[in-house]
Amino acid sequence: MRRAYLIVAATVAVLTCLSWVASVRFSEASFLPMQWGIDGRPTWYAPKWMALSFGPMIGCFVMASILITRRYDHDGARAVRDLLPAIVIVTGGQAFYLFVLLTRAAA
């Protein structure tokens, strides 16, 4: 299980670093868009701290849930196997959100 815990810690560190870099990039903004309509305009905004901490919080919740369900997996192989898709989805979602923020801010 130690390997699974290390993978989760590294993923949380990556998600936090992504949010920190975005926070530096958007230092002048107090609110960031959270959702865009079909016409490409933001439909609602959230405070910057909430918008940038949403991805890491969801990641922590999902990965903790997986670790709790696999707590009796002594070698950690099943935990790692179950964590990998969640890590890809959460990290990809955070990266996509930040990519959209950067491209919309540049436009």
C-alpha cells in the first residue's frame, strides 16, 4: 500500500502545483469562470480560491475513497490499478480547466 500512498501524494502535489501556477497567472482576478455556455461566454463565476482548489479537492476525495475501499489490499496492486484511471481523469480535468481559462483569458 505504500506505493499507492506515494502515488496519491504525488498526484495531490501535481494538482496543487497546477493550481498555484494558475493562481500566480491570474493574480489580478478575484473571480474565475467555472462554466461556459454554448455560446462560449461564462455562465457563472466563483472566487479564485474556490475555483482553483476545486480540482485538488475532488482529486483528494476520489483518491481517498479508492484507498478506503482497498485498505485490506496488503501489497497495494489492486489499489494502484484502481487509482490510475482516477488520477488520469482528475489530472486531465484540472489541466483542461486551466487550459480553457488560459485560452479564454488570452482571447
